[in-house]
Amino acid sequence: MIRSRALIVGLLALAVPGCSNKPERSAVTVEVWSGWTGAEGASFQKLCDAFNKSHPGILVKNLGGVTDNAKIVRAITAGVPPDAFTIWSSPDCGPLAAYGAVRNVDPYFRASGLNESDFVPGALPLCKYNGHFIGLPLLLDTTALMWNKQAFRDAGLDPERPPRTLQELRQYAVRLTKFDRHGEIVRLGLMLPDTTLLCNLHGGDFVDPKTGAITANMPENVRALDYYRSLVEAMGGRGRVDAFGTGYGETQGPNNPFFVGKTAMMLSGEWIPSWIEKYAPKLEYGVAPVPYDTRRPDRKGTTSVSVNLLAIPSEAKHPKEAWEFLRWLQTPYAQTEFSEALNNVPNIRAVLTRPELTEGSPRRRNFGRFCRIAQNPNARGFPITPVGQIYQDELAHATEYVLFGVKSPQRALDDVQTKVSRELAKRMKQ
């Protein structure tokens, strides 16, 4: 049972079209609320159809278009939840788990024949709360360094030799940044990276894995934020960088700043090669692991990951059958089909090297590089905590305070530590 239904009302939402499938009398109907729409939604429906064909005793009825979780919470509160759903926003995982809205599926996992070693290293930690499984992933996003080879040539850099350390990354970013005669940026050396990734690269973390305590202001995180500040200052300062950023075009389209040479390097995800194939097929670019901090060689290969998490509500009517569907989504067939359709990395190790995903065209070969990067044990995502959304918001505010000189990195993260710790204590008392 959920600890307090009243506490989770309005936490997280959903509106979706129906499915025309008619259940057979002998089949158990499993209602799945998923987040994909358009071509991606059609691809997920194909998986549902394939599952239904191979499992005559179960009929998955997919309702697509779930982009936030408030409707899930309302359905749970009303006692009419679906049998499984996608948690579309990762910061929502913690609150749903903390308030008992999702089922602990440890027993199902143990009996399924699955092993944790079957999965990409960074995937399963994002499916656990307090050490217990709250669902399974369906593909993941991972981050790599991408660079424009022509921009490297223009700056006198070897186009086949990307920066390998954070120290080199800063040097390259400065060298690749170009200014006009008025001192305004016309090409940014590096699109501003994610703060949390920089913290992990410097050896930092955000939650103590043993106690769940907030660790926002640990020295490694402070050092990472100071690196971020120095990086932006070296490329012209936050004012110039912001002014340049206002001219960015739509990222999913031909005017993406990386595609048109406005930015020389970026840290981004595995979907980019498919966009380049579609919108900028003549672009010369490379894909490499994220540069590491020379002071923390143990964090070499660190990359940020996130997953599409499928969970089973605590009060689902058919949890056993819902689990059977979640388990089937880990098969090589399902992982390969959906990965090819979405250009997201498979979360099952055995699928990462499949030639149909990673060989042939430049897009597939570069996608294969993301698959290799995802296998590093240092791949990690933002931890699941009941205060995930406020935590990430406060970290973003802290970054802005530092970049505009309002606070020092230490002061900014001390403030995050105080505010988020207080909020966590409050929520754990509810």
C-alpha cells in the first residue's frame, strides 16, 4: 500500500490516445502507459504487437503520449492505475518510490533469469531506490565528446586528435573560440557542458550511497564548478557566451550550432549522429570518450547516462503479467528493434556490438562509439532521491551564480547543501 496517497497527489501527468486492440477472452489485459509519440510511439507499439503475438495469454494495451506523471498519480490515488508505465522524468523516480507508488520488483528480478551483469553498468543504478529495483530500463542515453574536424584544421589542431583530458579540453576550447573585430564570439570552442557531468569527472558525487545524505558541497564538486567558471571566462565570459547563445538555431534541425560550425565541440548524446545524417550529411566530425581529469585517473571513461524507466504501480491489477512484458523488453530482439528506431543505446550488453546497429554507414559507426563508451564502469546518472528535481534546479542556480560572479563555487554549493538537505529531511518526515 502507498504510505500516504494524499502526499503524492499532483506530484507528477498524462493524456493519451487509445489502442484499437480487442482482447481475447482468455488473455489477461495489461494496460501500459508509455511516453513515446509519433514515429517513436509507433515503434513502441510494434514491440507491443510482437509481444502479444508471442504471448497469447497476455494482451498489452498500450496508451502512448505520457510525458509527465501526474495522471499516473491521480490514477493510483483513485485506485485505477495502469499495470505498467514509463517514468518520463528521472527526477520523478525518487518521489514516486519514496511514497510507495511503485512496486519493489526485486522478487521478480531474482526469479527472471536476468543477471545484473547482463546490463550496461550505469543502467541499473537508475532503476533502484534504497537498493531495491523499482523497474527496468528500456534503452539509455549516454554522453560523448564530438568535434568539428574542419574547425580543428582552421585552428591548427590535428583533426584526428581530440582532447583527452579536462585540462586539454579547456586549452582546445580557448583555441577554437573565434571573435570578430568587435570582440564578439563568432564561434564557440565548446558548447557549455552539464555541471553534474563535470562534478563526476572531478571525482564528485551528489548523494552518499550508504546513507542517502546530500553531498553537494564535497570538495570535488567545488573544484568542478571552479573549472566550469574558468572555462567560460577563458572563452570570453558569461556575458559574451550568453549573447552568442541567443543566436543558436533549433537543435533538431539544419541550424543546430554544431552542424553549421558555430560551436567546434560539444558533449552530447547518441542521437546526434542520426541528426547529422539527416540535416548535415557533409559535416566532418568525430566521436570520442569524455575527457577526464588528470588528478582523477580513476574516473577515466566517466560519462553521464539516463534511462527510460518502466515501472509497475504498487496497486497494479496484473503485476506478474506486467513484469513479463518488462522482462521481454530486455530481449535482444526488442532491444535491437527499439534502438534502431530511436537511435538510443541498448541497455543490454549483448546487443551493444550488433552489426546492424554499429557497422556500415558513418551514422552507425559513430553510434557504435557511443555504445562502447556506455560500457565503461564509470558511466553514471544523477542518483534517485526524493528531492531529485529541487536538487537539480538548485545546482543549475548555483552554476549561474558562479558564472555571473554572484557567489564563489564554495558558497554556491554550501547553499545548495543546506537547502536540499533541509528539503530531504522534511520529505522523509512526511
